[in-house]
Amino acid sequence: MKKHILFSSGSLRMGGLERILVEYLNKIDKDRYKITLFILSDFGKLDVFRKDISEHIDIRFLKPEKLVTKTAYLKHNKKNLLNKIIYNLYMSLERHTLKKNFVKNLKEIEKVDVLIDFDSGLTKLSKETEHLKKIAWIHNSLPNLLKKEKKIRKRGIRLNNYDKIVTICKEMKEETEKIYPYLKEKIEYIYNPFDFDRIKKEAECTDELTAKEKDLLDDNYILSVSRIDRTQKDYPTLIKAYKLLKSKGIKQKLYIIGDGDFREELGRIIKNENLENDVKLLGQKKNPYVWMKNSDLFVHSSRYEGLPTVLIEAMILGKVVVSSACPTGPREILENGKSGLLFEIGDESEFAEKMFLALNNQNKRKELEENIKMRVKEFTPDKSLEKLDLVMRELGVQKNG
């Protein structure tokens, strides 16, 4: 009889975490494991990865689209006391709905051998999950994500209810052990798996591009791909660094793929710096790989991370990367500068220097490209699945055969 894995995650919208979730779901051996997927929030058409999940996986949404959409609307329109009260009521309704539907759906499916809480979104449901063997996945630096000491302590208490805790890189494992020494024996790290063939295939596909996009693709450009937010992704530093780079005579444009609540303000910054003809906000792209493949350089400015998947995806396509040395991930991925260039968070001058070096020093560029070929071998699906299988074996969840 197959072992039954229940995965849980927040949504199937565009994002690095969601993309990695799909990789795991589609790569786990379906002949040996039955998989059910609980998605906490139904975002309807925005759940772009739903169609990428194999048909044999049972997908169940726990909070309906209508409720999720209404709560999101209220969150961005808390202009007066009444709206704040209504928003808080809807948040309470969401929590109640999640708990009720989790219990209901759990009763409807076959006995679960292990629950993989892929975004740690079920940490508050300790009572409802206490009878299950559980693995919590951590995708971000917790001190930077949670910030407040009280929240960090509370997260540790909740994580203690899990049998295993998986972080997505060694640096994050060490950071988490330092914060929660009493959890040390539970913590493992597994690199995210990447489908090399899919990434390389999509990098060649230009069928869905408009004529204007194809013209942009033919230009010389530096590329950044991430969510455009005001907290984690440090786009102001990227714009300042790019302006310094322009002053050194660099001709490449700067393309930014992504969307988020900081996009409008980022547009104003670009305009204020008189860079409207050089910096292009391309919006969200289901296939960023064709843009990666044709770029001259891939850059990443962030204040904190987990294991930034876009760095590895760019490296799979042979691209040289310049990234902030933020916690956690970039230093480890780029081997402290051996397989890519690093700059200190917020230092636009060093950022500009490293971009200039990557674009103009051919010897350095060739050295990095050779190191990249070896480094990306650590991120194959087989290696990630081997480590996941080992973690499950430690919990007594044995494969058949």
C-alpha cells in the first residue's frame, strides 16, 4: 500500500515558494506515494500554478475564493474605524473557516502518514494536527521575516509541535538552531529542487512574446526578477546602483520582472532619477527564463531571503549573478563569491562596482561561468528527493519497494 503524504501551502499564485512546491509534487514517485494537497486560500485565476500540478494529485482549497477576495479588499481599504472592524471580523471568519475545513477535509481523505506543512501555514492548528506526524518547512530567515522578539518566541513554541523542521539551506539551518537551540535535533536542510530540463526548454520559448517584447529581448540588458515589495526586496538600492553604472558608460538597459505593492512607488523613483528610457518594469511573467537566457547579467538586491530560487534558475541558464549578501541564501548559493559576486546590503557603490566587473572583466566572467557549471549540480531534484526521503525515514515513513 502506498504511503500517503499530505502537503499544505498557502496558495498557488506566482512565486518562488509555489514554483518549488510544484517541483516537489510532480517529482515525488507517484507509484510509491499517494499525495493530497491542501491549499489554504483559493485565489481563482491568480492561482496560475494549479494547471501545472499532475492530475493524480487531489487538490483541496480550504478557504473559498469569495471570502479570500473580500478579506484582501478590506485589508487594502482600512480607511476608517468601521472598515477596520469589518476587516477584523473577516479575518476571524477566515481563521474559523480554515480550521473547520481542515478538519472536514482531513476526515474525508485516506489515513495520512505524514503532513508536510510547506509554508508553515498550519502552525496555529496544533490541536487539529496533534495526531499527525508533521514536517514544517521554513523558506525565509525568521528574524528578518518576523522581526519582533515576541513573534520569534511564539513561532518557536509552535514549531516545537512538529516532528521535523526543514530549512532550505545550511545557513538558514544554522541561524534557526541559534535562535531555537531546543529544536536543534529536529532541524534539517534540503536545497530546493529544480527541473533543469523544463527551465532550459522554457528559456528557448518565444511563442507567447509580443512583437514589442521580442524587440526588448534583442536589446542588451541587465535583469532582476522578484516580487516588488517595500520590505524585503531593496529596489531603491538597485536603481541607485544602476544610475552609478550608467555614469561609468555602461549601455545595457535594466529590466525588472515582477509585481507587488511597491511597483507604483518604484516607478516614481525611476522617473525622479530620469531613468525612464533605461529601466523597464515588465510586470509579472509566467516564463521569466527566456528573459534570463538573453540577459547580459542577472542581479538581485534584497534585505533578507530564504534560498532565492531566481539566483539558481539564472545560474542553471549559465548567467553570472550579482547579489546582495543578505541572510540567508545568496552567500551559500554563490559560495562566498566563488560562483557569483556579492555586495553588502544597501551599498549601491559596491553594487555598481560588482556589476561593472561582471560586465567588463572577461577573465573574471569566464572563471565565474566555469564555477557556476559545477555549483548548480547541487540543486538537482534527485538530491533534494533523497534528503526528503531520509527525513521521512527518520519519522518511520518508509517507502514501499
